[in-house]
Amino acid sequence: MDIPETTPSTSSYGADLTRRALDLAMSSSTDMAESTLRVPLDYYRDDKLAELEQTRLLRGTPLALLASAQIPNNDDYVVRTVLDDSLLITRDRDGQTHVFLNYCRHRGAMPACGAGNARRFTCPYHAWVYDNTGKLRGVPGKAGFDDLDRSDYGLVELPSEERHGFIWAVLTADAPLDLDAHLGSFDDELARWRYQDFQYHDERHLESTVSWKGALEAFAEGYHFPFVHGNSVIGQNTIANTHVYDEYGPHHRIGFPFNWIRDLADKEPDATWDDPSAYMGLIYWIYPNLILANSPVGVEVIDILPAGSATRCTVRHSWMAKYPADTPEQTEMYAGIFAQVHAAVRDEDFAMLPQCGEGVRRGQHEHMVIGRNEIGVQHMVRVMAGHLGIALG
Ligand code: FES
Ligand SMILES: [Fe+2]
């Protein structure tokens, strides 16, 4: 067998993306929208619209609620609150995942809390027992309920599916879940990363006085990088206001080239080009509420949801390692990486964003204006506004 002297580039996918980013970096330009976009302030601040978002955007759409890596073993579980609903997310003894409303069918207390490994959950009020497939298994003083069929009183299960390293669910019990339709061509793009093989590391939570949509938009443009992130690795490693942009139906991908991509100028593509994450930060928006920010060693999972009013949001920021740590030193190194990226989100983006919240609450101008260079933000606004039936200028 002939062995080539140099490894040829095998993936036109990666090499093409690297090439596009390099061309933009060398010409100091960026992918852009056709024109600027005007967005009425009410888009961000109207509480009536916020109610509509719950039904139209958030409770009928599959949400990637949890990384599979957070419940890697059979009988693992996590309780998570999403849009004020307490959810019990389990992996049963056969490895199948489930998402339940964590409300007892007796009188509504919460059978599970925290996270761990358990087959059964005992409600703290009268000790009804549920298993991790949601079945009601035990009722103390059962004579009091001897005319009930226990099989009718399991935990209410939400439609869910595990795919690409996440557990997706629709927050409405009888709603359909069609992930093929939701992801479309994005399905293949997500599959490339093999997030199911990543190792869950840690998470932090914060609340902020800014619209959840405005907060998501901070992860859809690099225009602010030198100003907000100038003193941290984001600002120092990336080329300002430069990005490669692609849409996948409602979702999008943005590549923010690192400075060192310029070293590829005048070079022939080689195998390193195939891994675009070596040359750019690749950030996905998974409609409606999730950001995946990829680095060569891991991924930040940033989940942003409204929190009780149009200009208040809750943020869950977690980090997963691409290469599982097998030594304490590696675990410590990952902790350092997560601390650093979380500090950028908390102390830089979310130090800035409450000002935008104040601007939309107090502003007396009619609209925001989103630049041609903020093409990802424009896409977010158009997709959301389209689902909400809002006309844009
Ligand atoms: S509310 Fe759960 S057992 Fe009574
Ligand atoms: Fe930022």
C-alpha cells in the first residue's frame, strides 16, 4: 500500500470552513446581512409578548434540557427547574432516559430533589414511592386508596428523546416531539461533535435583568469582543468583528476566527485545516434558547430562559470536556478553563447586559438597530419574531 508523504485533507467540510474564515481574516471583513434591521423596543420589553413566548416559542418546541453526560449511568437522575416547572430527568435501568414533571400525583409535592443515582423516589409528604420509569410503586396506608388503579397514577411524563448527547423534551405533556423536523439539516452538523462522548464537568447559574432574547444575542456577534472582552482571552484570541456565518433552518453556526488563523495564509491546506475548531471558536444557537460554544478542548453549554418578566432571565452555564479527564491534574485543568470562561460570561457579558435591559425598559426611542455585521442577531430576531407574528421594520 502506498502511504502518502503528507496526510491529505480528507474533509472538505472542515477545510472549506477554515478557508472561508481565513479569507475573511485576511481581508478584514465578515459575513454580513443584506441591510440593517430595526427591532421595536417592545420586542424586548412587552410582558404580554413574554407570555406569548412561553406558549409559542418555549413550551411547544423541543428544548435540549440536559447533557446526556450529566446522567451517564443507569439510574442516574437530575432535578432541574425549567420555566418554573420542576423536572425529574432520569436514566432507567435499561439506559432509557425520561423527563417527568416532578409533582406527586397525590397532592403535588415534589418526590425528587437534587441529583444522584436512585431507582426510587419517595415523596416527602405522605411517602408515595415512584420508580425511575415514573410508575407509582408504593402507597402507605393503601386501604385509603383501594379503589384506585395505581397504573393511572404514575408521574406525568413529557415527550422526550436522547440525541447527540442531549436529552430533548417538549414541556407540554401531550404535545408531539419531532426532533427530525426541529433539527432538519442541523442534525448532521450536531452529530459531527459527538457530544455524547463528552464528559460533564460543572455548572453555574446566574440571573440578570435583561431580556432572555437580548442575552442570547450576546452570543451571536463578535462586534462587542474588543470592547467587552478586551482584557480576557476572548478579546485577545479572536479577530474583532469577523465571523463565518451559516444558517440551518431556525438554528445557526458562527465561527469566530482566532488570530493565529492568519498563519495559514499562503500555506497549502493540510490535515489541521480539517478541524476548524483549531482556528475559530464555533458557536451554535439551537433555537430557541441554547448556545453551544466550542473550543478545541470542550464545549460551554449556555441555556438562557425568561425569569418572570420580559427583561429578566436566568442563565445556566455548564462545561463539558471533549477528552474525559483521567487524572486529578486534568480535572483541575478543566476546572481552571471553566472558571475562566465562566468569569468572561459573568463579569464581562453579564456585567454589560443589564444596561441593555435598562435601555429597553426606560428608552423612549422606537427601535433598536441591528447592523449588517450582526447577521446572527438579525437571524435570531427574525426567527423569534416570525414565530411571534411580529412585523419588523
Ligand atoms: S403529596 Fe406526595 S405522597 Fe402526598
Ligand atoms: Fe460576549
